Amino acid sequence: MPLAPFHRTALTPIAIGALLLAASAAAQTTADGIATVVVTASADASAQGLPAAYAGGQVARGGRLGLLGNVDIMDAPFNATNYTQALIQDQQAKSVADVVQNDPSVRVARGFGNYQELYVIRGFAVNSDDLAYNGLYGLLPRQFVASELLERVEVLRGANSFINGAAPGGGGIGGMINLLPKRAPNKPLNEVTVGLESGGQKYVAADVARRFGTGDHAGIRVNAVRRDGDTAVDREKRALSVFAVGLDYRGDNYRLSADVGYQDHRLRNGRPSVTAGTGLALPAAPDASSNFAQPWTHSNERDTFGTVRGEVDLAPGVVAWAAMGARTGRESNTISSPTTTDDNGATVMTRFDNEREDHVRTGEIGVRGDLATGGVQHTISATASAFELRSDNAYAFGDFAGWPSDLYRPVDVAPPSATAFVGGVLANPLLTQKSILSSYAVADTLSFLDDTVRVTAGVRHQRIKSYGYDYNTGAQNSAYDASANTPVAGIVYKPLKNVSVYANYIEALQQGPVASGTNIDNQGEIFAPYTSRQKEVGVKYDSGKLGMSAALFTTSQPMGYVKNRHFGVYGEQRNQGLELSVFGMPMRGLRVLGGLTLLDTEQRRTAGAVNEGKDAIGVPDTQLNVGADWDVPQVAGLSLNARAVYTSNQYADAANTQKLPAWTRLDLGASYATRVLDRDVTLRARVDNALGRDDWASAGGYPGYGYLVLGAPRTVTVSATVDF
């Protein structure tokens, strides 16, 4: 049976610490003591630890596939890339968005009406609500996740509801992103980094870790971060405070890990998205460093979160695990976004305020074991999971008529009142949404013919319950309760030791719509969950120094609209494409990372056939990433790196009349490792958008809307890391 939703008791640092101390006390030593061992600490508390880094250190040899555990890239019937902390640090990445800029299948957009990072994978949006943290959804801050929290960023391409269950924010169609927290390494770690960014943004971070106790079985890692000051965008200010503690303990037949984190992210005068007026041509992109935000706008987000995970060996080859997590988050926004009123950059702006508080509780249990039947080896996995979100919300709009401004010559005004349309009380938002997701799944991976063939088959039963409440009274006004089964079938064939050919069929699951609108005859009808279906074939090559992959895929997503006064799920968006990727160290001192994605999107069975066969909003046909990092042989410790990112044309409207131009960005960097006063010191410098291009970087991200996001200006970042 699925786990029941958790009670809203906070998961405190004291509780997590007590659990680990209790486990440590329970570990009994022998009379002879326990010999010191090499501990490979793992964020997911698994016996094998994190998959090793591939040649070059920028990506890993494998990653987590939900209930299937950590799987080597050559054994997985899916296409994934797992980015390491070495890459994150060398590129001075500030957030998850900076890391996935390396991925040719991913482009970064923005949430609807906010500053939320949003990731478009294979042409489908993945909201930051749907980031997984150590396999659990909903635990990290919704709008921005600091990179200093992370050991790995694992990008799985393709539908994935079977892997970890349905994503609570409705993503999981084009892919998923799983983030792994840091753990104490075998050697003591004492790093302090200071830095400076264009505009005067200052940065300081500390990363400290120790292993202790008999055999160094226990570990603690502490990260603290502060960013503050102006950004490279005019008048924009950002302040970030992060504090996180990661704990782990490795017993004789069990492993434990835990994390507690706090993030406070404050944005002042953040540059907003732009909506192009209906029927108007898209405006030319303004100067990338300009800012058309009103000076009284802000976006604040503060989150506290924690997780506990444990794994125990029940018998040789059989393990059971359990994990739970919780988050409390508070958001406060005052936003003013422009909509163009002519083809020359004139706009109208309005005010929108909102307050939101989230309480998330989530968890999973599972068991995995190996057995043999004749000449076939089985790995059987089973899991059950639960997720609960309680969200309190209030909002207020200003006069919808707004006031005139201009993208190229912005007009600042005094803050107008936000009283034209109000929902709830901003100072005391009420419960407006409750979502409960529960599921259970089982899978069998069969290996035969000397492990040259691996077949995975499984199914997950998912139940989705959602309740809506009136903003002003708190009374329940809607309810949704539906369930569905999502299967998976995958095969890997290894004709050669270093070649894998694979195929898969897998589905994604989203909450079905509730019929609503005016003049419809089935008002309030609840539809079954949307099922998006994916078929994929691919090939992978691993020389030990250079890895390459190619994948062909097609994914269909249902769409709903009104026909003859009846709302139904009639339409479909179909995305199909080709992915090519390359990574590794083909020769000594040279690391490469990149690839090419070709996408073909089509709107099918559209309302009135008006947009039949046209491209989907915000999906380019071509995405190309080329990255290289070179160790200069004449200067010990010096490395130079470059990355080029190309994105072809994309449309901002379903009718395909508003087209964004293609854009290319060049990023350059260098690092120098040396010794100063008998201390290891690494100096880094980076220039993003080195050519100073002014481009619209993305269109849309929310279904049916094609709002524009201006690309970041030329940004210089320098830092120094000292190992004490």
C-alpha cells in the first residue's frame, strides 16, 4: 500500500542529528576494534557509493534511476548525463540553470509571472518545482537552487513517471533533473572561496568536511554561502544566503545520510519577462545589460528543508531503503511585467503582488534484491512513495489598464495601488491548494547471455489527489482524485564490450484537467491523468576516455480544449528528435563536453484545425553545445576553457507568426592552480556572453504563453579558492 501522507511535524536539524548519533551508538565494535577502511560516502546512502567520474572528471559514469538505484550509463536503457561538482566549481556555476547550460537537450527559460528557473528538456518544460533532491520531489527552493548545495546534477532525458513517480508540478514529460547533496570525502576539506562579478556582486563561500569516529565511518560536511550586490543587469540587485549540513554514517550492514539546508534569496529590480501583444511583431532585443523593471519590484524566497535516508542489507544481494524529507518555504513578490502595444517597443505595465507559503512532506520505502533462475540473473525492485503539499496563497492586481512605458526608454512610476482585483489577504494567506500523490511500483531487470542483454520491465500505480480552496474564505471549492498505471519496458544489447544499443517505451503522467470556462456543457468534469507516451532507440560508445551517444525519440502529450461547447482532451503535441552527445578526455589535457539536438514539434488535432501541423511555442529546431577545457602544457596548473551555445529560431505564439531570431553565445574561462604560502590556491576567471550579444533567450515555458526572456549580458566572474 502507498505510504500515508506525513503529518506536518517539522523535520528539524536536532531530529536528524539524533538519528545519526543513535545509529553511531548502535554500531558495536569487536574486542579487537574495527580496522580503518576507505569510506566512499554516498548521498543516497547506497552501498556502492556515487558512480565514479568519467575520464576528464566533468561527468559521471552513471546516475540514479529511482527504484532501480545507481546504474552505469552503458547498462541504462535511457539517455542521461550526470554533471559533477568539479564541473560546477570550474565553471563557477551559481545555480542549476548554469550547470544545465552544458546540455544540448536542455534550454533554460523562466516561470510564468515570476523569476523561477525553468528547464526545457526535449522541448517540454520542467519546472523547478519538479527538481528531485536525492530522489525526492518538492524539497528544494522553488525559484532558485544554489549550486553550492550540490555534488551532482543528473539530467535524465525523456518521460520518467515510472522512475520516481509523477512530478508534483506536472513535469516529467521531456526529462527530469535529480540533484545530489555533498558528503564528506575521505580527506579533511577546508576550502574558502571569495569572488567578484560584473556590477559589483561580491561572493564568499566556505566548504568544510571531516570524517571521524572508529574507522572514519561518520562524516559531516558544512557549506555556507553569501552573495550580495548589483548584478551585470543595470539596477538589479541580488542577495543570497545559504547554509547546509550533510551528515552520513556507514555501519557494518547499513548506511545513513541526512541533510539540513537553509536558503534566503532576495532579488531587487529583477528584469521581468516581456509579453508581445497579439498580432504584433516581436520587438528587437534591447541591450542585454538594460533593465525595464520598476524600481519598487522585488522577489524574495526563504526555505528550510531537510532529508533523512537509510539503507540496510537484509541478506547478501538484498537491500531495503527508506527516505523522508520536508520543506517549509515562503515567497513574497511584487512584479511588474510589460506587454508590447506596438512594433517599436512601446509597452503597458501592470502591478501584481503575491504571497505564498508551502509545506511539503514526502518519503519513500523500497527493497531491491538479486536472484538467479537458470541462466538468467534478476534484479527485482519494489517501492512505495508519498508526497503532500499544502500551499497558502494570496494575490493582488493593480489597475489592469496599467501605465505606458517603453522597452528601450523605460519609464519609472511611483508604486500604484494593488487593489483592482484581490484574492485573500497578503498579510495572512489562507490554504488554497493541497496535493497528495502516492504510488507503488515494481520492476525486474533481467540479465542473460553473459550480461550482453539486459531487459527491464515494470509498472507504477500512481494516485493523484488535489484540492482547491477559496482564497477569501478558505472553503473547499474543488476536488480531484484519479489514478493510472505507467509501465516501462527497456532493453540494452551489447554487441561489443564498449558499445550498447538500447530501446525503451515509457510514459509520463500529469494531473488531468478539470473542465472549466464559460458556455460549456460539462463544467467541473474531472478528466483522467494525462498520459504522455515515449518511444526511444539509441546507441552508446565508451572507449574509456571518450563517451558518445545517439538517440532517436518521439513523445506525444495530450492537450485539452473546447469543441462544440464541450471541454475534452482532443489535441496533442508531438515532439520527436535526434540527440547526439560527447564527453570525456580524448587526449591528455583536453576535455570535451557537448552535443547536438534536432527537434521537430507538431501541434495535432488543434481546435478548429487553426494551428494544425505548426510548431509548439518556445521549441527551437536546433540546439548545439560545444565545450572544451585544455590544460596548457607550458604552464603547470593553467587551464583554458570555452563553450559555444547555439539555439535556432523558435516561435512565441501557437500560430507561428511571432518568431525569435536564432542566437549564439560564447563563454570563455581560465583557471590556475598553484601553491601560495604552502596552501593550495585556485584562481578562476570567466566571461559569459563574451561577445556581448543582445538576444531574446527563450519564449514561453507555461502552456499556451510565449513571453520573452532577455539573455544575460556580458558577465565577468573572478574567484580565488584557498584550501587551508
